[in-house]
Amino acid sequence: MLRLEAVVKRYPHGATALRDVSLRVPAGQVLAIVGPSGAGKSTLLRCVNRLVEPTAGRVFLDGLELTSLGPAALRKARGSIGMIFQEHSLVDRLTVLENILCGRLATTGFWRSVTRRFAPEDVARASALAGRLEIGEYAARRVDRLSGGQRQRVGIARALLQNPKLLLVDEPTASLDPKTARGILRLIVELARERSLAAVINLHDVPLAKRFADRVVGLRAGELVYDGPPAGLTPDRLTAIYGEEDWSSEGAP
């Protein structure tokens, strides 16, 4: 289980990105975070794995307080957190399979990593994941020759190769066409449920959140203004999250 207790992020210039955000996300639940640009969605994800340091509050994963860990213990704990980035964060000069295998860097020795000498069982698992995500035929291809949707699948496979307890997913569909976006989100949700992973997904697309998430959290100006089922995102709730607008057509995905 992921647990956030009164998490605050305040930047040195005075801007407050998160204001006392508290959440519990059990294993197997897919939580979508929605809200306007600048609401704090990406900051919230990065405070969980401390890519951004919270100003106050505490973050726990399965009872371990991540916010209290020193550098070495934090590196180890991050091995349990799979992060899927909007911009993919792949190494363009490496192949699909090599990028997937980067998901084992936390448990692979330094010299084995730099010489790309991965354990045979890791290679086998990476190949199996590539096949499951329908990119197996591109295993030997450099990732800079792939489409956006294919690159996103490589990022998903890399995160899953870590055997994580938690998936953090930052705007996975932002640069994809509608059909590819649905396919990518469907795949993330299926895999999270199969593996009983807690998954927290930032989304701009409200219909996608309604269609795929078990639960939706709405952020506005760093504050949690909605936490409930997708069906509860009524026009009034959407106005509280995004501001005044005609939300009557915001429904079917």
C-alpha cells in the first residue's frame, strides 16, 4: 500500500505546488490523478519517489517511510517503484531489449551494467515482456527508430522488469493519437491488475480516467478537491477541479 500523509511541496521562490495532500492507494488499485496544468500532478508523483523532495509530510510504501531514507536506502527502495515517464526517458542509442533491461540496473552490478552483461534470466524475462507488449519483433532495433506508442511500450516493459510494488505513470498518453492512447492505458491497467500493483496515473484526459481508473483524485492549485469513483465526476465536480465550463459532453470516452 502507498500512503501519503499531509504532503506539502513549497519551492524556494515561494510557490506552493502541493498543500497537505493525504492519500492511501491499496495494492491492485488503479488511481487516476486529474487536474489542470500546474495543479501539482507531476510534482505529487515525483514526491513519492523523491525525485522531488517534499517540504513536509510523509510517504510510506508497504510500511516503509520513504521520506526518512538516506541516499543508499532510497536507491534500494526505488527498486520497488516503477516509473513510466511522459517523455519515455529511454536511451536512444540502445536497442529495445537493452532499454528494457535497464529496469534491472538497481540489482545489477556496475561493471555488468556498463558492459551490458545481464543475467540470462533477466534477458529471458525482458524478451517475454517485449513479446507481451507487442514489441518483440523490434527487440534488436534502436529505440530512436520507433513510434511514440512503441517507445511508450518499451518504457512500460522497463518499469515492469523491476518487479515493482508500485507503478507511477506520468501522462502516458499526452503525445499519442486517441486509439494508441487507449491501447497504452488499457495495457497499463491490465498489467497492474494482473500483478496486483498499486498504480498512480496522471492524466489530462478525463474520459480516459473515467473509463480505465478504479478511483479518481482531482487536484487544483495543489489541493485535493475530489477523491472518489469515476462515476462521481459530475459537471459540478469537474468545475471544482478545472473551473467553470460546459461539462455536459464530458462523459463517454
